[in-house]
Amino acid sequence: MVATQSQSVATSALISLTNGAAEQLRQIREQENIPADHHLRVGVKGGGCSGFSYILGFDVPQENDQMFESNGVTVILNKAHAIYLMGMEVDFVSGLNNRGFTFNNPNAKDTCGCGTSFSA
């Protein structure tokens, strides 16, 4: 474990980022001048066509967060969301028909056509 401010960063990741996702996130951080105290937040919220939608953005750690590192990116996750996201892989695709982050979630029982919402 590596100490970061008042929280520690675990070395085992609950969620994995592919090389493509990690590189895209580093580019976004640089282009948008994201402050150093903001980390990648991955989570879920109620809504979307299948029941839950994914949350992906930069944020500061909160009291109930778990922090870990994946592919050189510090990730924060609300502990209550871990049951829905454990083992998930986040990727970034850039093709002729599709460009953006994708979520490969082994806990999803059903996903919508756009891939941004799921049921558990």
C-alpha cells in the first residue's frame, strides 16, 4: 500500500483499466487540467434503460471510498458500489462506428444496447 493524503491506495484492483482506457484517461487529465487531488471515480447510479448506469469521471476521494491503482491510474470507488462492479474491465475503443469507454461487467445480468446501463 502507498500512502496518499489521508487514505491509502491498494495495489490490488477491484476494477481493471485496459492500456487504451488508461492512456485516454491520462490524455483527458492533461487536456482538461484536472487537479492532482482528483482521481478517477467509477461507480453506479440508479437509472438508464436497464436499472443502473455507470459513473466515470474525475473526483476527490470521499469518506466511504476505496482507492486502488489500475494500469497507473488511481481509481476511487464508493464501497457500496463494489458488489456491482467487482471484476469489471473498462476499455476505450476508437473505431469507425464506435468511440468511447466500454464496460465489461461480469456482474451485469443484462445490458442495454448502448452499453452504458445494466441490471444486476
